[in-house]
Amino acid sequence: MSIEKKVEQDPRGNPIGVVQLKKIGNSTGVILPKELMTRLNTSVGDTFYVTLTPEGGLRFTPHDPKFEKAMDAARRGMKIYRNALAELAK
């Protein structure tokens, strides 16, 4: 497999790059090109969360889906109890 050097815009879900899987000890690592890491604003050692898409693909994101779900619940609660929270903040 080769790495595509040019990173294109992704207006409608088009591929933005090509990655490789490499054997690293007893594990397998994903090799990301520098341009893709720059676009994703990531660096070596960052943590990604992987989720399955409805189409059967993989979605890599630096945001924890469980945390996002918890924050949505917290936002709903803050909206419902806005007045009570404002009184408690005084």
C-alpha cells in the first residue's frame, strides 16, 4: 500500500487520504500521513475513539462518544432546571 501525499477537501464524505496498517510488535498500528495529522490537529500519542457507522465503516474521532452523550444529558438538565441553577449560583 502506498500513502497518498495530497490531502483534499472533504465536502461530501469523499476520501481525504490513504492510511496504512503496519505490524508494530504484537500489535497493528495505523500510519497517518503528516498532512492528515495536520488537518486533524493531532500529534503522536493522541487518543482516538473508534465507532462503527451505519454504513459499516469506521469513524475515528478524538472526542469520546460516551462523554458527548453525558454532556448532551447535562445540557438537557441545565435547560430544564435553568432557573433553579441560577438561584443556586447566587
